[in-house]
Amino acid sequence: MQQELAEKYWKLIELHGRPIGFDSGYTKEPHMIFRVADSTVRGNGGCNGFGGHYELKEGNGITMSKLISTMMACEKIQVETEYFKVLESADNYVVRADTLVLSRANTGPLARFVAVASK
């Protein structure tokens, strides 16, 4: 399970069914990377860097906890805030080819990511 998630640069491409395009409103590309060695997740919400812990569970379950981020003001802060809430509320995932989908039981897809070459 961890091999399909870990050590990949997952670029956020969709949030609650809406495409997320990288444009001038972001200072960095929204993304995340799962680190196996210490079970941490790190990334950027488009403006602020973040980090925390993750745990994989039976049946493609996942929880992310103890998420913290820097607190810089940015133009696209509402999208970033929504992204961080999705990370905290997701309880399962699916990886198909180079696509990762985070979901919450009975609510459908929350966020979609694509694996890209590490930045």
C-alpha cells in the first residue's frame, strides 16, 4: 500500500470536483509528498507550506493528523483553506496509474492529484 503513495510528488488538480489550475494567485504549486521513513506528509497549499503525520489503514483507509502550516497571507487563501480541510477529513484513498483520489466515506471524491516528477 505505501509504495503506491510514498515518495511521490502529488500535484493537486481537483478539489470538490473543481479543477485547480496553477496560476499567478499561487506562490507555489499545491502538492504533497508522503514520507515512509517517519510517516509524515509534507507539501504546499499554494502559499503556505504544511506538514503532519499520516497513517494507512485496512481497505485503503488513511488519516492525516497533526497538520500544521505556515501562516502567510495570499490571494488564493480560500482554496488553500479548503485543501487543508480536505486533508484532515479524508478517510480513504484510491491510486490508479498516476492519479490519487482522496475521499470521505459516503461523500465521494474530495481531492484528485496526479503524480509528477519531483520539483
